Amino acid sequence: MPDTKQIRITECGPRDGLQNEATILSVDQKVALIDLLSASGVAEIEVSSFVSPTWVPQLADAEQVFARISRRDSVVYSALVPNEEGMRRAMDAKIDKIAIFTAASETFSRKNTNATIAQTLRRFEPVVAQAKDVDLPVRAYISCVVTCPYEGPIDPRQVRDVASQLLDLGVDEIDLGETIGVAVPTDIDRLYEGLAGLLEPGQTTLHLHDTRGTALACALRALQLGVTSFDSSCGGLGGCPYAPNAAGNLATEDLVYLCNRMGYETSVDLAALFAASRHIAAALGRSLPGRVFTADGSAPP
Amino acid sequence: MPDTKQIRITECGPRDGLQNEATILSVDQKVALIDLLSASGVAEIEVSSFVSPTWVPQLADAEQVFARISRRDSVVYSALVPNEEGMRRAMDAKIDKIAIFTAASETFSRKNTNATIAQTLRRFEPVVAQAKDVDLPVRAYISCVVTCPYEGPIDPRQVRDVASQLLDLGVDEIDLGETIGVAVPTDIDRLYEGLAGLLEPGQTTLHLHDTRGTALACALRALQLGVTSFDSSCGGLGGCPYAPNAAGNLATEDLVYLCNRMGYETSVDLAALFAASRHIAAALGRSLPGRVFTADGSAPP
């Protein structure tokens, strides 16, 4: 077990979660969610996305949401930024950190962003430069790090190649997205073996989906390898566009439960997190798939 | 990773799963389930229980079910046997293996079987002796190996103590039941450290519940330690009497998906297993919580 016991959790429910929900919530409902998440102790919250509202109507109100949340000094509030126009909006909204996104799969990149991987990287060049100018940290997502819904299994060398180019651009953090939730622990080994010498596991963030129930087993393997930063969404909010009935992101409660009970420190309070998940379940009018959240009321003796 | 790549799966849906369902199914429905499970390639099926029908009305038809299933030579058909009367019924039904059950928690034993642990062991003495006489293998379940719903955390030495007495009785196999689904991987380490010198991990079966989403992460840890035999239920059938809305046993599909993709051999065909889960979901008129089953129709590329 690695020495580092502090685990950083980025709550991505308000962005990655809600983006995959059919229901469009009000600004009030989103602000309430984010304020409850702030109170739970998560390290970072991905608040929204400054992509075009025609692309993601669920998150068209990014400015209003940023203007009305109650910010805490202990929490980093970030958002997706797709291009220079998005960067202008993000800076006006005074966000703490930006997130750019590309993929390890050419087909996914073209279908998801209408651009080749190389084009996305060129598009992000001025964005990252501008962020550097104003000391704004930059996270870079790489989607499909294990499997692409169109191309199938992805060679870890493709992930390494894209990560290397992103580091050359000057990004501060690489977030490895297991976009469709097919990974098993041996895939996590291969992913990090592929990054050896370029990025240590402890320098990355891992983004898992629980589509096939393997997210927490993959998180365990990542913890064993030294990963200390994870994305997750409260209650397992979200879903998978490639598996209509499936669970969404790894549920924050499940990750926190595992980490806290294994002796890692997440600084997250489960009861406070439940309040956020309860709020969003009510707002969406549906149950959420997270196991710990679902078993709520039966806290372990 | 240990050398042994063959994983033995005991499908416990028809017994542990159905026992925790409110709906009582017909003999026909149970026989269809078991026949579909036989076709899926699982190594063993826990068919029913020869406990008193007043205790478990869901399984009152054990004789009829055993009489009507289509047995395959490759599958071991077992059932719970609580006492000598149950043993008589089990032998009349020509079952392949019997399962006896006690607990690592005195309170759980008293509440669940109305007997102290010592009393259950004495009660099983003639049952095991009789099984030995006719060369019938005996599995012994120990419940609450990590936490008891009444007593809280269980000292691994209690598990060792009970396991040791069961081995003295002459049982062939110890099945470690994490009854309420609270375990995290470090609990699995402590459990097996407690058994060191008495039982190697590869000599045990592990029975996990997914109440808090940690079952597959615990299974991964167990695989790393050398465990090669697991209980699970198709679709995650069942539930937890101590957490009304919670998921049930570790879903067989989730375990098989993880094992098969990690290079272990389960001999289970996922598509055939889906047929069993679909049948039982329809019979119960409810969805099942297993993640892979829920994501069915979106097989990984």
C-alpha cells in the first residue's frame, strides 16, 4: 500500500452527471446541488461546461450557476472549456481551474468534438497559453483510455502519445477517462504500464464509470498502484450514452466508503454527501444507482 | 497473480437469492431457473434448503424442485441442511453436496438459528458423520465473517475458531459469508491473515454481498490472495434483510465479467447466464441490481 493516504475527489456530478441526464434542471436546482457538494468536503467540483448551449443544452446556464454558488476556499470549482470563446466565458465567471478534453480514439474524437485529436490539441494551444498567463490550472481529459465505443480496445501507447502532447502544451494534470465502463483491473495495470516514465500514477486522475460494476475494483487496483486522485459523481449520477439503462459514473459515496474504511483520507462526510444525492434524486424524480446511497439508512454497525 | 486461473462459481441465487425475496415462486419457475443456470456453465448450484417450511416458506418445495430439475454431470447440486431431519430429506432427494451453516457471531447465531454457535456445531455432528458415511461432500458456511448486524465488527480470531471446529467435525469446505455487505478489501486481508496456518485462501469459498458496492473490489483482493472459489447470484438476485433497498449477493454476471476479462477461467457463458437472470426478473416482476445484467444489450466492443 502506498504511503500517501490522502485521496483527492473531484465531484463531477454537476457536469458529467447532468450532461447525461435527459431532464434539464433549473439554475436553482443546480446551485443547491453544488452548495450541498461544497459542504460535503469534496476537494474539487466540476460545476459546468462552457461549450456551446446547442451542443449541451443541459449546461447552457454555466454563467448563472457560477454567479450564484456559495464558494468555499477549500474547494476548487472547475468547468469544461472547449475553445477560446469558452475560455472568455470561463474567465468572466472567475472559475478556479479549467478542463480541456480530447480522446485516445480518433473516431471518438471526431464523433464527440467534430475534430481529429490533432485538431483538438491545436484548438487548445491558445486556451492553455491564456490559462498559464493568468495562473489558472489546467486539467486535460483523455477519453476512451481503455476502450472506444466505436473502435474497441485502445492501445495504451495511444494514451501515452496523447498524454505526452498534452504535457507539451503545458497542462497541469492528466485525467484518464474510462468513458464507457468496460475496464477490469488488468486494464488499469496496462494503462499505467503504458505511461511509465512519462507520468507516475500519483500524477494522474482516474475517471471511472460503473456500467459493468467494475469501477470500484478498478479504483482499488489504481490505489494499489499509487493513484490518489479520482473523479466520481454523487449517487452515481449520470449514465452512459452507449448503454441506455446502465449505471453512471463511479458513485462518490461508494468511493468514499471504500477509501475511508480502508484508512485513506478523503475529507468527505458521507452524511453530507447523501444530502446532495437526495436533493438531485428528488430534482430528477428518479432513483440513483450508487450502492451506498441506495443502502442509506442501513449504515454499517 | 496466483497461478491457478480456474475459478469455481457456486450460483446461490435459487437458495440465498430467493430466500430474501418477498415473492414466492412456483416449482416450475424455480426448475426453469435452475435448468437455465445449469446451461450457463456454473460449477455448482445451491438449489434449495431443507430447513423447516415454517422458517423459510420461499423454499418449502425443495423436494419437488430437486425431483424435477434436469441434472448435468458437470454441475454439483447442493442444498442447505439444518439438522438430521433435513439430512433425511436431502438424501431422499439425492443431492450431490450438503451445506451446513453457523456464524462467527453468537448474537447472529442465536437470532438466525435459535442456537448458540456451540449448539449448532453439536447439531451438525451427526449430520456430517452421516454425510461422511455416504461420501457426500459437506460445505460449512460461517456467517458474519467481517461484521455482524447486531454485534458490529467481528474479530478474525472468532472466524478462525469456528472454522477450526468445523474442520474438526470433518467438513470438506469452509464458505466465508460476508453476510451484510460492509466489507472493504482490507477486511479481506484481515480475514485471511486470521486463518493463516489453518486454511489457505485457495481452500475457502468467499460469499460476498454488494450492499455497499464493494463486493467486486473485495473479490479482486481475494483473487490476489489466491481465493479461487466464490458464491454469487444471477443478476444479483436477493437482497439484504438489514438494508431494505439494497443490492443482494454479488451478481454472477459481474463476477464472471471481471474474471473472464482478467484472464481467469470460469467456464460460464454470459449470454446463457443472462437468460437465467431474465427469466427470474420476469418471474419476480422486478429489475435485478446486477450491473452487467442491467447494462445488457450494450456488450463491450
